[in-house]
Amino acid sequence: MQLRFVGCGDAFGSGGRLNTCFHVSGQQANLLIDCGATSLPALQRYGISRNDIDLILITHFHADHFGGVPFLLLEAQCSRRKRPLVIAGPHGIDLRLTRLMEAMFENSTLNKQHFELSVIGLDPGVPHVFGEVTVTPYPVVHGDSGGPFYAYRVEAEGRSIAYSGDTQWTDSLIAAGRDADLFISEAYTYERATKSHLSLKTLETHLPQINPKRVVLTHMSDEMLHKLNTISHLAAQDGMIIEL
């Protein structure tokens, strides 16, 4: 199984990086974790078949994590996709998706789908099974709009991947990431405290409690990107592949 960073940037494209989108693939798993506005061209760039994706997990409803979904659905419709697709995320995702589709492609929600589409709200702290993939959402803290906000733990093919989503420090990240094979964490700043986001130094104080086998940093600001040559953790890059 592998994870590819289709996009690992923040909302502002710091460092020229694309919006958040991770592709997890293996013998039984084929899913996206987040689908920011730039995801469709990025998936095309890396030769990832969109119509083979079974599941899209959304951490929250900010455009750099959610704004690419209408483009994928429109392409799926135009390409006559037949494979069922599940889009899952915080409760309210069905209404949010409808509003987003209509804002971006008016009357698109009136079209009859050529494929089965399920849009599912997930309960926090409850494991949800999608085929051979088990997903557990954990509530995190990321401001007053665009939520609810989730971190995810994804288990498939004997491996575990945890992703912090966008959040300031919250103890739910310990449960989400504990002993994971891969913990992907935002590190928006180096040490400067910022509302709704993690700094690297804050993350490092809690890593012994999380105890992941591997850590990869993502969603970094320009400030953080300028310090990458001074840190010991692996930092994500667009297109980077992690084998699990």
C-alpha cells in the first residue's frame, strides 16, 4: 500500500504547493483524503485514475480541502463513470456539497447521475467500514467556520495512517495517531502560536504520546518552508510517495 501527496500546500499555495489531497492505494484500498480545489489537475498530472477511486474523505469544508470535489464529480459524469463512489466527512456534508456544486456549476445537482453516489456524514469517535477500509474520525479545533473539523485514522491492509487535518493542538490527536504506521501532521508554523493551526514545536512536545512509526509534515506556511533545512522530520512535497 502507498500514499501519494497529490497536494500538500496550505490555502495560499505557499511555496507553489497545491491544495491538500492524499491518494491511498493498494490491493484493496483506493481513496482520497481531502480534495482541495487543485486536486483534479494534480491527479491528472500524476496519472491517477479518478474513476478507480472508491472513497473520498473530507476533513472539513474549507476550499483548500473540499473545493475540488465538484470538478471530480463533473468529470465523473462526463466520462460516464460506472463505479460507485462514496464521499464521507463531517455531518452536514450532503448540504454543503449541494451548495458548493450549485455555486460552481449551476443546476449540476439536477442532472441524473450515471453512477451510484453516496454522501455520508460520519460520527466522531466511531469506526466506519467502507469495504476493506476502516475510517475513524476524531474532532479537532480549527476556528469558527468551515466545520465540523476532523482528523482521521485510516486502517487498511494491515497498515494505519493518521492525518491531523487542520487544527490547533487538541488531545484527540493522540488517539487518532497513536502508534500509527504513518502520522501526517500539519505544521503551519515553526514555533509561532497561531489560532486554529499547529506549530512544529507544539507538535514535537506531544509526539512521544502519539508515538507514530513515521511522521510527515504538511500544510506548511512560507515561514515553515524556509526552515525545512533546519528540521529533522520528513516534510511532504507534491508528488511524494510513501510506501507502507
